[in-house]
Amino acid sequence: MIIITVGKNETIDRALKRYKYKVIKTKQIENLRDRQEFKKKCVKRREKIKKAKYVQKLKDSYNDY
């Protein structure tokens, strides 16, 4: 559970911005979307490898410059 304490002189907009940042940082949205449907272990592993290849490709192309 994320708790945000709002100070006396703090606006609601600023507090919402901090809340949004904490939600993104703790990856709550990603976890929620992952739990909506069951994925087998092999599918998760395949996606993880695919993502790692993509990131490595980006890093290699960046180093070429």
C-alpha cells in the first residue's frame, strides 16, 4: 500500500504527482497487468530473452556511433 502524506503548504496536484511517481517506481501497474491472465513459465522466459536481445541490440547500435 502506498501512503502519501500531504504537507500543510503542499497542493493536491503535487501530492498526486508524487503518488503517480511512486506507483510507476514500484511497478504496480505492470504487476496488475501481468496477473490478469496466466502465462506459462516458458512463455515468460521467452519474453524475457526477447527483451534482453532487444536491449542488447539497442546498446550495440548506440556504441557504433
